[in-house]
Amino acid sequence: MEKIAKQAILVVDDDEINRAPLVEAFKDSYITIEAEDGKEALEIINSRNDIAAVLLDMMMPVMGGIDVLREMNKSGKISTVPVFIITAAESKDLLMDAYNLGASDVIQKPSFIPFIKCRIGNIIELNRHRNDLESMLDEKVAKLNLINTSMIEALANIIEFRDGESGEHVKRISTLTKKMLTTLSAMYPEYYLPPLEIEKICAASTLHDVGKIAIPDSILNKPGRLTPEEFDVMKTHTTKGCDVLSNIPNLIDEDIYNYSYDIARHHHERWDGRGYPDGLVGDQISLAAQAVSVADVYDALISPRCYKAPFAHDVAVKMIYDGECGSFNPKMLEAFNEAIGKGGPELHNKTDEKE
């Protein structure tokens, strides 16, 4: 049977006489560490990952207990290490400050040591169970995300295979979408998206053409120019994509589902309002759909299709900026220009191996 390593309890008080009974009470069950002031305590807290609890005095030289709590809030340590204020101070404002800064409990001096031991031990045990549950939850979320990703990739590959692609198209769009949104967030604070949201948008981008699964092969893979009637049918892949996705809302992450639905419907909208299917104008189009729209157009231009040869990178970029392939948010085009300037052509100007 594997032996479980002892955790540590940090006793912080400028008076050794106050520290001694607490150290004695916990020394058999925990590694006991002592600190004479808040500054020394923080150095210990930040250098170890085995601290089960901090027993903290409020009034100390160099740095007091409230300042220790503030620093633990800044570093995030307060969320994983329970702090017990053990003090003779009676100021209600001071004690409320301690609670508001995340102290698990406040114990007034003098106090009955066996009572303190039980009280602190119970909270340490509860904290351990909470951390164990959070770890289990994190593992389950990671597994669900892996399943989500696998299902999305499988569905995207089916669509790309039917559309005459090798599957690299959606990967390139995801890569460029991430570069663009990351760049846009850095350039324009009003368009900032957290990294996790960008990751979800990139996952969702692979399903932008899911509606093509409902388009007849005779139109989807026609080598020549589509007739107006055929183009009207092709345009329905946006709304048909929403129909397909509406049947799988519980199979993938809710946020990814919502992004997928929005992108599938709106990646052919135009900044000037002349797109389809809803004729959205400007920022009525989500950032997710805007980014995927630019990435999709760029990759379609530089890739071979059954109806055309690939354009060179410089030609494709000029066509996008000249408005030959749609109308886009000028700020998104700035982010696009930055993104393709950082490895864009090397990453994206590759023809599919199948063709």
C-alpha cells in the first residue's frame, strides 16, 4: 500500500510562545513550519505545494495578516490553501476584512487547543475533498472535450470528403481563424476574446460547411459555373447546416454548439449587408462568423477546386482587399494581414494532397 506523504501546516505568529502550542497540537499529523511575520510566511507559501493550512496571526511586524491575505488573493493561493486567522484582535472591521479576503475561519485568542485542532482538522478535510472533486471534474471535462473534438473532426472529415477535399481545408481554416482572432484581440480591445473562447470558435469553425451534406452532388461538385438556380440551392447550405446541428445539441459542448450554429448560418454574410441568408450588416455579424468568413475565402482561393485552379497567395490577398470575394470588416482585414504575415503563406498556401 502506497504511503501518503504528510502535508504541512504553517503557523505564523511573531510570538514564539503563541506558536508553540499550535505546533505541538499538529506535529504528529502534519509537518509543522513556523514563520515570524507575514513576509516570511508568503515566501514559504509560494515555495511549497504541500501546505494544508495556514494559521495566521493578524498583528505582526514587517507584514500583518491582512496583507498576507491580499497577496494570497493576487496569486490565487487563497482558493487552494485554507487560512485560519488566530488573533486576539476584536475589531469587527478587521475581522470582516479577513473573511472578505477569503479566510476560512477566525478563532479568537486565547482558545482551547483541542477545540482548535478539531475545528481546523475538519475544514482541512473538507478542503481536501473539495480539491479531489474538482480534480475529478477537471478530468471528466477533459474527456468530454476530447470526445467533442473527435466527433467534430469526424463530421467535418465526412463533409470535406463529400466536397472533394482532403480534410486539410478545415484544419487550415481553424489555424487561420485562431491567428486572426488572437491578433484582433490584441489590436482592438473592443473586440477582445478570451483565449478559451477563441479555442472554442476554432473547434466550431470546422463545421462551417456542415450544411453541404444536404446539397446534391451534381451541384456540390459541378466543374463549371453554377446557374442562378443552382447557386440558390448552394446558398441553402447555411440554413441546412443549422438543421443538421439542431439534431446534435446535446452531443457537443454547449458553447461550441452555439458557435457552430452561428458560423454555419452566417459565414457568407457580408459587412455591407449583401450577404446571405439573413442580410446582416457590420457588427451584426459575430466575430466568429467574420473571422471564419475571411479564412474560408482565403483558403478557397489558394486551393484547387473542381471548378478552378489555385490562385497564388499574393493574388488571393489582393482579390480579398479589392472586394472581389465579399465585403469584410476593415479591422478584421487588418488582423488577417497581420496573421498571414506571421507564417500565413507557409501554413496555408498548400494544395490538398488528394488533388
